[in-house]
Amino acid sequence: MHNGSPGGIANAIKSRKEALDRYYANPNVCLYCQEIIQVKDNERIPWVRKKKFCNRSCAGFFNSPITYNIKGHEYIPEPKIKYCKQCGCGIALKRNEKGIYNKNVRLCDNCFGKGKKNIHKSGALTKEEVFSRYKNWQTARGFIRKHALYMYAQSGKLYRCACGYEEHVEICHKKPVSVWDDASLLSEINHIDNLMALCPNHHWELDNGIIIKD
């Protein structure tokens, strides 16, 4: 509230700005879409602090996660999508028991190695053992690649090329797999110190000797 004087109006504007800055420093997040709940021009910040959803649609989808009736018709809400940092395919995000989406997913099931039993224990295998297990070179090389993806994902390193590009990167070996001898362990070949994220262009340039690793 202000008294209508120029000084009172200026103080009210200043107080409003300070209150907004405090709110957006630690804003409310919609439980359904995970977007920040915005403060409208005519809204009081204490009211916004009590909100759990940014609009009625999000509240409806959150409270009816499987189906939602609109004019008597069943509607299945479209899942939230994130894109795999490795292959670029879409990943349907899952929600926990509180209805909050897990937005920390970086790799799809295929790139992360789902379906490969005990992929985390494969580091004890030698290069020779991996290639003797599979019928062809491509399948064995694919297994080594999946283990490398797993190791990189576990490291917590950023999925970002040295050039700064991060929309689509590939995990490559600083010392190529072909250089390691047959007795080398997968844990050595795919050690995080031997892995790096590069965009497709720089990965190809590295493999073809156009650029050299630092």
C-alpha cells in the first residue's frame, strides 16, 4: 500500500521488485510440469507461495495421472519428453510417488546399457574375452561402447564437447580400443580418464587425425 505520492509510489515499486527478486531466488515449481510458477502483475507473492500448480490443467493431470476426462472423453496426457544426450532419441520421463518427473535422465535405456546383465561388472573382462564371447567384431565393439557409456554416466561428467556444443555428443576413447592389447581389462580401456565427450564432428576429426587430443 502507498499514499499516492510520488515517493510512496517509488517505494512501493522498489518493495515489489525486492519481493519478486526474493521469490525468484527460490521460486515454487509446478508439481506436474516442473516449470516455475510465475507471479502475475496483480498477484500477491504470499498467494503464489501457496500454489502447487501453475494452472488448472496441470492440477488436473497431476491428480489424474492416467486419464483425464474432457467433455466426457477419455484423454491420455502426453508424457514429458527429454532427449538422450548420446543418440538424441526421445525419453518419456517417469514420475515418482509424489508425481514429480525425474529430469536427471541423460541417456536412453539403449545407450545406458539396459538389458546387458551386470554391465557394471564387465570391467573385469579382458579385451580378448569380450571379442571371443561374440560372433562378430561389431557386436563385441558395441558391448565395449555400452560399457564406456555406463562408466561415463557414472562419473557425473558433463555431456559437453570441448567446443561447448552439448545438444548431441558421443563418448569416445582418447586412446583407441584398437591400440590396447588383448590382455587389457575393460576397466582400463573404459576408465574415465580415457573417455571424453565430443560432438560428432570433432569425434570424426579426432579419429581421422585432423585434430589431436590435449
